[in-house]
Amino acid sequence: MAVDFKVIIVGCGMMGAAAARHLSGMIDGVCVIGSSEPVERKTHHGVFASHYDEARITRTFDDNIVWGTFAARSLDRYAEIEAKSGISFYTEAGCLFAGPTAVPGQGYLGRALELSARFKLDVETLDASALRDRFPQFSLNPKFSGYYEKRRAGHINPRALVRAQAKLAAAGGATLVDATVTSVRDEGDHVAVSAGGRTYTAEKVLVSAGGFSNFNALLPAPVDIRVAARTVAFFELGDREMALFGDMPSTIVFGDRDEDHVYILPPVRYPDGKIYLKLGGDLEARSFATLDDAGAWFRSDGDIAERNQLAAVAVQAMPGLSGCPVTSAPCVATFTATSYPYAGFTDSPRIAVLTGGNFVAAKSSDELGRLGAVLMTQGWLGEEDFGRELTPVFL
């Protein structure tokens, strides 16, 4: 039968919008259907996304070749996306890792150092004394060392990046539909997608709905993911604090164990006109299995105990933050069974999935979108694109 589109992408978040941009440059007949950010988060009943924010860390320094490759490929295209869209989203503020002195090949920092040599990254190693001198805004463990990636690192504005991707997708001929998809059905010779009271048809569908991919009957069978709660804390900065922290890099501070870490974003101006320094961690154990539970979390202010713990860690590491007003917000992280994103077809040859950021994918979203586009046109991902590692696991 005649269909409305060759490919429909479900979800216009960081991966979905990127997939739409790449795919619109490969084929005609592309449509992306996704809900825009709600005006009033606390009264919205529906789907959400975790890119409703102004800052995410970007860098190539990583302990995993797959994630490091995805980040590097994405970084290679930032300037082109900004230039063609006219939307700025990348700030090259640098990225600092701090923690116990790395032993090559051991632990996150040790593995990352080995990979940085393979990628030929410009990463400066700072002993404890140099770390204190170079970054006096921090008060860290006096035995900690630093690993500083000055170039091709910093932070991106996820809202702005999604806007840029969507704008370029539309310029490439893609149709953008602002609606929530409520079902995806394989009809044998086409796929039917219900959204906003209408049904759209396509030859193929790519479901890229992040932590909401298992909700609203989007997939023939659910993918094996854990949708985990995350709380982020915001310190509101004034002129005094900006003098201390205004030129700091994006920062990740490890504890004695790899899992004991926090990430810190430099000061960024938010839509309310105020400047905030943001930090978060990987401590929250709560997860969600239903749309209602995930929605209730997004309407909250996150976990107050988690916020207080993050605030205490922040003031200890950055004493100049003491006395700043502290607020918090909710986020979710989508973890896969493989610790890699999923990019592959379901048991239907017409419905594929692209999801699973594993709390680190914002910086790599453009490359992940490209892989989704390749999947839709080629039907599979090769070894050079880590197709085996990205194979989805279904329940």
C-alpha cells in the first residue's frame, strides 16, 4: 500500500532529532514525531525527556573505546551543526577529571589514560600540587591528581542542540510533528503510528523515546532497560561566586571507588535569567516501570535527601559555594543490559529501536543519531560502527 512516509522516527530528543537530521540527508520521506517540552512541568501529564536542561558535559577522555569513539565522532560535527543551523550549543570550557592517582590500565582513570594515548588526546596530567595551583576554586583530597582535557571538551546545551538538529532535519525535508505517539503497530506491509488523534503510516519506524521507549506500546516487545531516577542540584551564583567559578572547566571528581563520583557543570545562565552551577551523581537507586511513576518523578523536585547530600559534597569540594541558594530538579537515566546504547531491529523487520544513554550519551547523541539513520537505510550496523555491541536485548 502507499504510505505517508518511508521512515517515521518516534521521539525528537537528543538521539531522535539527530537521527532525523542525518536521515533527511540520505533519503526523502522522513518524519519525526515527538512532544515538545511542556510549558508547565509540574502540571504536565504525559511524556517527558531528560534534555530539558542547559548543560551537559562533553569530552573524549573515556575508559571505553565505544563511548570514546562516539564522543569523538560527535565532537567532529559540532561546528558544522552550529554553522548550518545558526544555533550555538557548544562551549569549549575544557574537562577536568580528579581522583586518586591513576595506575595505567586499572580503574576508570587508568583505563582512560591508556585510551587517551590511543586516541592521541591532548590530556594533561597534573600532580596534587599542580592540580591545586591550576584550579584553586577546588578543595580536593590533597592526594588527588588531575587529568585535564582542555580542547574538544567542555559542555553542550542539550535544549539548543535538539533545536539545531530539528531545524536542520526540517531544512533537509523532514516532516516534524509535535505530538505524543500512543502506539506503533506492524500491519504486515507497513507500520501504523498513532499520535495526536491521527494515524501515520510508514515503511519503517525507528523508536527513539529514551526512558519512555517501553511505554505506550511503542515496541513489539519491551527492551531490557532500567529507567533510573537521578536528582541534580543547582547552586545559584552571584557576582562573588562568579569571580571564583566563572572560568572553571566541566569537572568529574572520583572518590576512592569509581562509583563514588560527582559531575560538576560550570556556571551557566538558565531561562529564568539566573546563573547556576549544577552537579549530580550516580547514587539514586529508584527506578520506574510505568508511565505514571516516571511522570510523577518528572513533576517533582527530585529527592531532597539526595539534593542535600550533593550540596554537602559540593561545598566540601568548592567551599566558595557556601551560602548559595540550592535547588534541585529530577532527571532519569536509561541503563541497558549491555551498558551500551541499543540500535537494532525488533522481531519486526519494520520496527527498530535506538535508546539507552546509560547516563553518558548526551555528548555522543549526534553519532548515535547517525547510527540510527544508517540502520534505517542499510538495515544493519557494521563492525566499524560497533553493531555487535549495540545489539538490543529484549524481554
